[in-house]
Amino acid sequence: MNAGEYAVILLYSTSHAIRAEKVLNGAGIVSKMIPVPRHLSSNCGICVRIRRGDRQAALQALEAIGLEIEGVHDI
Amino acid sequence: MIYFDNAATSWPKPPGVAEAMTHFLAEIGANPGRAAHRRAVESGRALYEAREAVCELFNAPDPLRVVFGLNVTDALNLALRGLLRPGDHVITSSMEHNSVMRPLRALESGGVEVTVVRCSLEGLLDPADVEAAVRPHTKMVVLNHASNVVGTLLPVGDVGALCRARGLLLLVDAAQTGGAYPIDVQADQIDLLAFTGHKSLCGPMGTGGLIVGERVNEKEIEPLRRGGTGSRSEYEQQPDFLPDMCESGTPNVVGLAGLEAGVRWVLKQGVEAVRAHEVALTQRLIDGLRAIPGLTVYGTLDAERQTATVSFNIAGMSPSEAGLRLDDEYGIMCRVGLHCAPAAHKTIGTFPGGTVRFGLGVFNTMDEVEMALAAVAELAEEAR
């Protein structure tokens, strides 16, 4: 993995994270569930990693279903 | 062998249910929502898929507002004890199971006011009687969707509309109808739907849950249990968002994997098709029982107005003796007595003796109904 390639979306719970993953997959956005990187603090130990270039499309897809997120960070 | 105890627990389970549970145990097995390794994520997915399946069946919009628990009793306790406070008024019917009545009676002794609206001898509820019971401090109406004793359907959609108009919450106990009768939480205006996995959703025991509608402010729910959720782990306070706030401790994912398979099977058949099959069996059962001299059949006597649960008594024979002989001599498994619903038996006039209850299910056949009718006719003839 190249540094600077990814962003992570932090969510409130694993159920939220899995819902996010399904929605992103449905929108054709490549994502992966990963442990929350150590320097970030989150409600839940798991987050959804996406490519930085997909950040805007991903946030729009989640907003469209009203899924609340905790934050999004470049890693 | 004829299994007529589906109103308590459905059996057999559809193909795929045991396989889904075995697959989970053998191939996944990890704790959901705790670690982030691949099998923990798979486990979380299994849990989430069960939420989606339940939402699809009941037309609920948000899978994250499905709270899983042990069964419908657990879900009803969460809704009642979680939302009612001293000084609140709650309305229920006289056809309820003890899963509603016992939590309500305990709340009553703690200062919640309870009104029990009387149903007819057939178990029918007039929505106007619910409306007449509403007071300024009424917070909730709680109703079973169908009686577990006589199967009579209650008009939850009408009461749902009334609750919206009067600013009340509607809690529905769908133990007897979920998977066997169409339920649409949005169209029926149900704010809280309590369901169980082990009846007509065709899943295993130890699964159930509560669908929490948008009109319910989750911040007002007092969880029944607090503990680890895998979320907000740095805090010693319980999370305040669904579903985590109400799902402490490791969930029964193996059971919920089975529940998902059961619900998917029901969706594949179609609830309307399940219903049509059960209506046909039920009407034949009712008509056949009524034709036997010495039998009293309870309820509406109209399969369209009830579930596939039929209660009756044989003149000159106690329900317990009838149940024993049906099992011993004919291999017919049913349930006799009060069915954990003394209020319902008082309403239909069968308290404290109870009834013989045949709880039919989607896997029963017309041949089984005919064999059972012949068996009951022999017992009734003997008892005369």
C-alpha cells in the first residue's frame, strides 16, 4: 500500500460499518473493513477504508441513505 | 407423527436453516463487532444480513433500528420497561399473552397506569374501545397482532392510524403473525414491532427482536442490560445509539444466521402464499371440528380473521386428558391448558380449564388435518 493512497470512514458501530460497506459496494466504490488506525479515535474498532479519490462519492452514497458517520480521515 | 404445536415453536425448519447455523459454527465462528480480523468481520456481516432480512420481511426502512434479543418476550420487555415511566398510561387488550401482561402488571405496581380493553368472546377488538380509553397521559398502546389461544387477528392497522392521530406509540407483539401474515410496519403505522425467530419466521429458538420506528426517540429507551458492545470502548457509559445501546454482550449469531435463512425462505415462498396455505388448512380444521358432536370450537370460526391456531374443547374430557391421548394414541402433538394467556382464556370463557390448541404451520398438510379430525372424532365419541 502506498502512503497517501487511502482514506478511512469512521462509524459508530460494526453494524453501521457493515451497512456502509454494503452501500459502497452497491455504488461501485471499492472498500475494505480494517481496524481503526491507532492514531485515530473511534467509537468502534473497525472502519471502512476507501481510496482517497472516492471520498466524495462515498460520502454522497452514505448520505443518500441517511447513514450517520463519525468522521473521515486520510491515512 | 403430526406436529400441531407450531404456535409455540415451528417445526420442522425449512432447508437451509440448520445448514446456515452449521456453516457459521464451522466456518466463521468469531465474535462480531469486537476484533477487526476477517472472521470477526464475516461474523458481523452474518449479524447484519439477519437485520436486513427482517427489515425486508416487515418493510422496515433501517436495519440499524433492528435490535436483536432472545425472543419476543425479551423484545416486549425492552419496549415496555424501556419506555414506560411512572405516571404514564398504557392501553392493552384482554387477549394478551403473559409476555405483555406480566411486564405491565409489574410496571403497574411501580406507578404506570394500565387499561385493559375488553375484547369480544371471539377475541375481537373494537378500535373505538381503544380510542375511548385514551387519556391525556396515555403514552402507548400495546397489542398482540393475533391471539396465541384462538388466533384472532386484532386490527393493528386501524389502531396504528388512531395512535398517529393521538400522538401515541403503537407496540405490536407479532409472535403469532410474523412470517405467517403480512406485516408492513410503515403501512400499518407500527412504531415498535416485537418479533420472535422460532415460530413462523422459521428460525431457531433464542432469536427475536424489536424493530424501533423513527417516531421512537431511542435516547429515551432504558436498556434492559448494559455491557460490552464493541463500540465506544474507551467509555464506561453505555452507548446511546441503536442497535448497540440495546445489544450488550455477545449476540447469538449462530442462531441469527439460522434466522436469516428462515426469513429468506419465507420471503422466497412469499408471506401471501404461506398465508393462503394456512387459511385453507385452518378453515377445513374449523369446519371439521364443528361437525363433530360434543365439540366447542372457540374464536371467530373464520380462517380469514385468524391465524392457523385453533382452540377447542371436547365435552366430557379435560384438555389435559385429550392432549395426552392425542399424543399417546395418535401421535398428534399439540398444546393444552392456558397457553400462558390467562387474560385471553378469561375473555373467551375458558378460564381456568383451558383448551386443546392445534397450532398449524406452513409444513402441515390437508392429510394431517383429516387424520387429526378423525382422531378427535373418536375421542369425542368415547367421551360422550
